[in-house]
Amino acid sequence: DHKITNQAQLDEIERRLYEAGEMLAAGGTVAFPTETVYGLGADARNSKAVEAIFAAKGRPSDNPLIVHIAAMHQLEGLVTGINDTAAQLMEAFWPGPLTIVLPVLEGAVSPRVTAGLDTVAVRMPDHEVALRLIAAAGCPLAAPSANRSGRPSPTLADHVREDLGGRIDGIVDGGATGVGVESTVVLAGDDGIVTVLRPGGVTVEELAPYAKGGVELDPALRGAGLPGPVAAPRSPGMKYTHYAPKGELRVVAGSAPQVADRIQAELDAAKARGEITGVLAFDEHLPFYRADCVLSLGSLTRLETAAHRLYAALRRFDDSGVTVMLAEACPEDGLGAAVMNRLLKAAGHRIIFV
Ligand code: TXA
Ligand code: MG
């Protein structure tokens, strides 16, 4: 009977969440789904547990972690103050893919979480499993993306198993994540200025109505057209080359026909050198390309699809042994800002303008 099967599945999920919660409470590391990407969680107050996250990921220790909460009352024990702008952002976007950097209450979390900063990055994920797991653990969870450092973030439990299998205490499988790129990280100034430190699931356009002083981009988030990083990023993680595929990836930007011609020319030249070629393109142009591995980011008119598919596509190239990849750039409005940010990082900022 359908209903009983459902109940059995619910009981099973309940049991697994309970077990995972116990593991976390005891100082273990457990990977879990969020609406953005899978996270690798540990009790944010427990330095040994947090240490285990860095060890499993091979993550540089000067890169602070996001603390995940399931209820507003958990903020009381974490931060010293919430200004009006931060409060309005929480009201508007939590639970959801927005991380807010707040003044940390001394001693509230392990110094390993904040990497010695006097702020802590906090978010409330919009995912039933994540929220229930945090509640089951009974503590705020420090959780970076559940990938080996330098690999694309995981959007499936299988990606977590590939990267961290045997290195962590558990994985809660909640199927594919939704957004597909990480949360937007912001500072909410007392002057009403919202500064985006990392573009992500909440767009600049969505933030604007809540930023009385306007939305600014951290100067380190240069647009594709500007040369070189102009300042040390205030979100320490942004300085690392992340998401790098094993082969060489370059992004091509410009008007559509020239982009397609240039990409195909690069693919043909690479093929002639004996490379295994890959192309990452939008549906509108997909039929033009000949390569060993042709992957779609969906339609240019729906960049949510591109965000959802990006990391899995980069992993697919790796799995297919692709050695030279070309990707089409996309417009940087809406979710396109996060897609281009991640794509350019994956490409080590190698971009060709045509
Ligand atoms: O969607 C997400 O945010 C995912 C899921 C699992 O929640 N998590 C995630 O965590 O992307 P991670 O560790 O991969 O990225 C955390 C980012 C880094 O860029 C880090 O530098 C920044 O947040 N960050 C953390 N604490 C900060 C702080 N106190 N001040 C400025 N930036 C901070
Ligand atoms: Mg990450």
C-alpha cells in the first residue's frame, strides 16, 4: 500500500537524521544537502570537529566557514548585534541562499570557524533535510561545501562520496540540490550599504530593495572585462582558485557568432594536437559545436539552469578525461553573475574576448 511505503520511507529518513544528529553532537563530520550545494557539517563550537572538516577537505586554514542555523533564536548565542539592514535581509531571504557576515560573540564558535576574524558568516538554509539535521544536532553547524578543496562543489551525494568517501563520518543523501551554486555572502553596513563579497543564489537585483545605501560589489569581484584582482577580497575564500577541472578551461565572451566560431577553431586546433576536447555551451548554440564532449548549460533565457548544471558539468569533463575545454560566457545579470564568477574561477580567469 502506497501510504505505508511512504510512512516507512519517512521513518527511515527520521532514523537517519537522528543518527546523523547524534554523530554531529559527538563531534563527527556529516555531509548534508542544502538548497545550494552539499555541505560538510560539524559542531561550530567544537574545535576538534571543525579541524576534521579542514583535514577532510584539505582546506587552507585561513579560509573561514559559514555557520548554519535552523532557527532565529540560535543567533542570540552567536553574534553581538544585528543592524536594521541585516535584520531586513534575514526577514526577506531566510531560510535561503544568503549568508550574512555579522560581529561574532567572543567564544561563541571555534576560532577555527572564523579564522581569527571578529565576524562570523551565518545562514539559514532553505532545505528541509538541512534544517532538521541542524535541529537534531542541537547546535549551529559550521559547513563549507562538501568537496575536496579545489574540486567543483557537490550538487549530488555521489559527488560527496567521490571526493570525501572514507574521510568523513557520514553522508545524508537528499538527492540533487536546487540552486547549484553557493549562497551569496554579504556584509550589511550600519549605513544601509549591502556589500556582496561572493555572488550566489540571491541576486544583486533581489538584494537592492533591502539596501537603503545601495548594493556594492567587493572590489575584488572584478567584472570579466577588468584586468587583475584590484584588492584583497574581504571574503578570504575568494582568493583561492576553486572549482578547477583537471583539464585546461577557457571562457570565450563576445557576440554570439564570433564566440561560436572562435570556440570551434580552438576545439579543432586542440583536437589536431591530440587533445580530448570539451565544450560547455547554451542550448541556443549547441548544434554548432563538434567536440568529444558537448555539455549544455540550458537556455540563455534561463540562467537558473546554468547554475544548477555548472558544477556537475565540470565533473563530467573530468570523468570523460577531457584535456581542453572551452565555455561560452553568459550575461552577468541575475544568477548569471554567480555563474560567470564560478566559471572564471574554474578557468583560472583565462578569458578570450572576440
Ligand atoms: O551555499 C553555501 O554557502 C555552501 C553551503 C554548504 O551552505 N557553503 C559554502 O561554504 O559555500 P564555503 O566554506 O565553501 O564558503 C564560505 C565562504 C568563503 O568564501 C569564505 O571566505 C566566506 O564564506 N566567509 C566565511 N566567513 C567569513 C567572514 N567572517 N567574513 C567574510 N567572509 C567569510
Ligand atoms: Mg566551497
